[in-house]
Amino acid sequence: MSSQFEPKDPHFKSRVSRSFDEQAVMTTIGAALAEVEPGRVVIELPYRPELTQQDGFIHAGISSTIMDSACGYAAFSLMPAEARVLTIEFKINLLAPAAGDLFRAVGKVRKPGRSVYVAESELYASRDGADKLVATMHGTLMAVYPQ
Amino acid sequence: MSSQFEPKDPHFKSRVSRSFDEQAVMTTIGAALAEVEPGRVVIELPYRPELTQQDGFIHAGISSTIMDSACGYAAFSLMPAEARVLTIEFKINLLAPAAGDLFRAVGKVRKPGRSVYVAESELYASRDGADKLVATMHGTLMAVYPQ
Amino acid sequence: MSSQFEPKDPHFKSRVSRSFDEQAVMTTIGAALAEVEPGRVVIELPYRPELTQQDGFIHAGISSTIMDSACGYAAFSLMPAEARVLTIEFKINLLAPAAGDLFRAVGKVRKPGRSVYVAESELYASRDGADKLVATMHGTLMAVYPQ
Amino acid sequence: MSSQFEPKDPHFKSRVSRSFDEQAVMTTIGAALAEVEPGRVVIELPYRPELTQQDGFIHAGISSTIMDSACGYAAFSLMPAEARVLTIEFKINLLAPAAGDLFRAVGKVRKPGRSVYVAESELYASRDGADKLVATMHGTLMAVYPQ
């Protein structure tokens, strides 16, 4: 897939992948890194009954978990090799119940900066092969450089 | 603890507690309902290494999980017995790394309505007995009535 | 311009236009309704020095004014004739200083509902004929029906 | 009024006041700086029919204008003398129609940092001497230092 962004670190894919593997929570919930392009990251999560809220849908906090990491790694993919990434804030709109077999959080950088990045994620729920947008996230991330 | 709100359902505590028990994700992450007052709910989560992001702190999505439910049940505690609660949106500001032994999400209703509730959560991280505010959530919830 | 939405009220354009004309603040700041399609509304504001903050850029609150109305009327365009529209909440990310000759807030409905609408606006600043995205808004609106 | 914050610049009051006077939009809408304490700023706006939306209430964007500046100057009051302040993002919840004679935006810093500040504003509408909370803002601001 082509991208509008030029990565500053040619090894951005392995850097994102390595950091993702260090997020123990991803193993706990069963999420996987599906795609990494400059400024765009996709995280997938198969449905599990142990991640649900009272109505049997995936809990909004679990949706947030993969959406936040999709935003964060989309930003991280554009940062220089020595930077760390920090989420400052995000906002989520829940458009429909998170019902389905497979959830895909598609994170994209909206505006990169030296220190401040604006990114967004969309969460798609897939059921019987059909995709439905169920949530959006809009957030601000920060590149933190070693002093 | 006294409250500024009058619950519409005298059995709000058991209704909140029952619904919380149906949130399978709470068992999965190890969270517990600690306090339920009219318009105010506290959820506690002890630190677990399997809930962390790449730096060893609790992942922002897991923080969101307990903060969202604290907001949601704070609103739910004020709703009539027949209503269900739905989160429409929330925003999180991350003020400090979620580092500590125990995390407490304190959810409070800011403004109740017939259908729309505004609520907020504060997340405190406790380490060696000292509490630190590490995140805030501001959200909108909806009461859904049977047709 | 084609649209993915079917308006419930065939007279949506004149209804939006009439309501816009009742927003006295639009005359005060010099904003005009530029486009009205089902689920999509554009509001334009020429630069005026009396709308600026301390650095000579358009104040974020003035940007919010046209972005909020663009979201609101995008939602309103899809509502039945008897409904009123109410903003519940919105979030703005400021991506760049609002510097330019002309500002265009492009509001679009992301998800319509019976009562709850999710909409977003993008604010473009135009200078010497070139457009730049300077802010985004993501909000929730409500249709209010006469009792 | 006592404050939990220690200003870095002893001349913070005159610095805030000078910057406020440079916001031309404040004169245009008729807003005034009412209080400046370390980390806390109040801006007042008397009702004017030319600032209203279609129902005769103050437009949410005008509410945002004074709430954003209240947040911004609350943060600015704690910054070193050489810093400029920039709003990165904010979120507004509208709790009730902005109806009244006088509006007071009370901005407070929630968490100061070297570069990132989290602040919030509450908007009170005063009618016949009684105050009502009509909106809340939660935002992120940045201190920008000369290179």
C-alpha cells in the first residue's frame, strides 16, 4: 500500500513490531499486529467471550486498547529511531455495538509533528464476512526524546 | 457517604452489582466493584503484568475499561429499573503513567437527564499507600428504555 | 454532489438555510452558508482581524463556531421536518494555526440515528488559493422531537 | 484566593492581562478578564443577542471562545515568562442551554508540565442572580519556547 508519509527510520516495521510484542496486554486479549505501513497500523482482535460487557459485546475499553495502540504505532512508525511514543489524550465515539467475529482497528496519522502527532483509528467489526464501522478514535500522541 | 442524587430505583445497588458481574472482561482483568452510591461508583484493579504496555505501565485501554464502567454504572445507578445504559462517547486525558499497585476508577455523574447523562471518572494509582491522579475521563451515556 | 444519505424532509435545504439565518452570531462574525447537501454542510468565513487571538490567527472558539454549526446542520439536514437539533458534545484538534484569507468548515454526518447523530467537521484555511487542513471536530448531536 | 500552584513568573498577572488585551475577538464579543490567579483564570461575557444561535441562546462556539481562553490563560499563568501558549485540543460537553444574563468561564489547570498542560473550564450562566453550570471543557495546551 502506498503512503503519503516518508518514515524517518527505515527499520520502522521491526521497531513497531518489537514494541507491540512488549505490550503484554495484547497477548492477554489475543490481539495481533496485522499491518504496518508508514503512518498506518492495523491491529486485529478475534472475538472472545471473556472480553465482553454485560450485553455480550466487546467492552469499549478493550476496543480502546487496540484503537489506542493502532493510533500510537501509526505515529511511532513515523518517529525517529530514538523516540518513544506517549498517548496524551484520545476521544472515542461508539457508533454501534462491538458485535462480530473479528475486530480490526485501523490507525492513521492525521498530522505528524516534531513532538505532537494527531492520529485517528476506526474500528471495524466483521461478521459473516461483512465489515461495519463501530467506533472512531481521535487522539494526540507525543514523541519523547532521550534527554 | 451522602450524595446529591436521589436514585429512582431503590434497588440500584444490586442492579449495578448484577450488571457488573455480567461484564466478563472484569473477571478477565481482575477488576472489582468497590463502592456504589447514587451517582457514584468506584472500581478497583490491582496491578497485573499481563495488562501492561511496552513500558510496564497499565495500558491506557485497560484504564479506559474500568473508567468507562465507573462512569457507566454511576449513570446506571440513577436510572429507572427498566433502563439499560449505553456509552455514547468518552474522552480520556492521560496525566501520568499508570504505575502502581492498585488502580481506583472513581466515576461520578455530572448531569443526569431523562435520556442523556454526562459523567466523569478519575483514575488514581496507589503506590506505597500514596495516591496519584493519573487519568481523567469525561463521557456521555444514554439510558435506553424498552420500546 | 451525490450523497450516501436520503433526506427525510424534501425541504431540508430551505429548512437548514432558514435556521442558519436565525443564528445571529453568523452575521456578527461574517459567516455564510456555502453548501447544503444531505448530511453535508459547508460554512465559509472570510478572515477578519476582529476575530483573532493574540497572534493574529482566528480564535479557536470562532473556528469552533463554524465547525459546530457545520456539524449541526449536516445532522439537521437528515432529520425529519419536526425535529430540532442540539449539540451534546464535541472535540476539536487544532492541527495548525488558523491563518488565511478564507476558512471553510466542511461538516459531514458520520452516523445518523433516530435521536443520536455523530458528525465531524474539517476546517480548511485558504491562502493564496492553497487549502490547508487546520482543525478537525468530532461531535455528537441530538434530534429533539416535540412532545 | 489561595492556590496550589507556584507561578514561575512573578509578573504572570500582567503577562496574562496583556495577552488577553491582544485577543481582538474578546473586544468583539464583549468579554472581559475577571480574575487571574496562579493556574486559575475567569473570563466574563454579558449576554448579547448578536452572539446567539437559532434558539436565542449563546452559540456553543462563543462559549468555547471564552472557555478556551480561560483554559489557555490558566496554563499561561504558570508558564515561564518566555513561553507562548498553544491549544492542542479540547472537548466540550454542553449540559444545558447557555441562557442567562452573564456567563463566567472558570478555567483551572489540572496538571502542569514542562511542555504539556491539562486544563479545564466550567461555564456558568447567571440569571436573576442564580448560577447554573451549562458547559464543561477539558483540554490540552502546550508551552512553546523560543528556539
